[in-house]
Amino acid sequence: MPKAFATAGWLVSLILIMFLGFMSYMTTTFVMEAMAAANAQLRWKRMEKHKEDDDEDSSSGVSDSDILLPDGYERSETRPILSVLGVNLFYFCIIIYLYGDLAIYAAAVPVSLMQVTCRVTGNHSCGVGDGTKYNDTDKCWGPIRRIDAYRLYLVSAQNWMTGVVRISDLV
């Protein structure tokens, strides 16, 4: 991202980030509106069903629901919106998505750290016109090669992610 900023310039980069932030906000708003519309539709169907039940029970006087449920108390959903298959499919998709996210971070973060911290003749990681290519066997810090630095960062990133997963299990 820093190289993209340097290549495109500050003005274009800031405008693009602001546009992407706005689009993210709009997408979130649309999802919330869809959830609210679905909730309103479910509530409308419950009210219609409750009205039909009241019409049927009006001939007998007082219904059981009037005795058990106080006025103003909304009935809870008796059936799940999604079937068991739908819920399991949702969890499967979330797991695959999160695994892919972790794989991307596990690959990208150590490479970025290695490029920034391993200096041969200076840090050229954000240079716009710099086409310098480094070999993995080039020196990084004393006897440590660039590939060794990458492996150290990779192991530390994996340990950090494992610690985050363990902490989230405790919560």
C-alpha cells in the first residue's frame, strides 16, 4: 500500500481510499436495511397470524395465549429462519473465508517485514522507480540471510495467530 500511494500520488490515493470507505459504508447500510426489512416482514406475518388466531378464538372468549402472554409482549420466533443445513453452510463458508484470510496474512506480513528490515544498501521497499531485485541468499543481518529472516517472521506470525486463537477460545 505505501508503494501504491507513492506511485499514484497523495491526492489520487486519498480520494480512492475515501471512495472505498464510502462504498463500504453504503454496503453496510444496505445490509442493515435488508435485515430491517426482513425483520419487519416477519413481524407483519406474526401479527397477521396473531390476528387470525384472535378471530378464531373470539367465539370461545378468552384464549390461552391471552392468559400466558401479557399485553405488549411479543411472541418469540418459534421456527428458525434458516434450516439446519443453511446454518451449517454459513459456518462452513465463514471458516473457509477466515482460513483464507489467515493464509494471506501469514504469507504477506512476513514478506513485508523481511523487505522492510533487511537492508543491503538501504531500504528501497517503497521506492517508486527502484527495480532492485534481491536474492533470498543475500545477507540480511550478519550471518542471517533474507530467507532466514522471512522464516523467523513467519514462525513469529504463526505463533502470534495461534495465541490470538487461544485467547479467543477463552473469551
